[in-house]
Amino acid sequence: MDEGRRKELEKLFIMDLDDAWRTRLSPEEALLIALWDRQFAEAKLRLQQGENRKASQRASTKECE
């Protein structure tokens, strides 16, 4: 896949909320998008877990006061 197409896919992945463009992907492109989807989901989960930990720590601190 050439660099121009990859940049185009990055832009679609980030900015296009309509997933219709995903139906027109080559197998190679579909694998790349699946990888990005997985990485995004994992990062989102890590952020949520971090926020939950922070909230829990704040609650514990308030209970100790």
C-alpha cells in the first residue's frame, strides 16, 4: 500500500463517522483498519481504567479526611 493511500485511510479512520467507506477496502486495508480498531479499543480501555483508578483514589482520600 502506498503512503498516500495509507494517509487517506488514517484520515477516514479519524474523521469519518460514517463507516460506509469500510465496505470498499481491499483485504490488506481491512486488516490495517482492524488493527487500528483493536489498538483504539485497547487504548480507550486503558484510559477508562486509569480514570476509574483516579476516581477511586479520590474517594478513598475523601473518606480518610
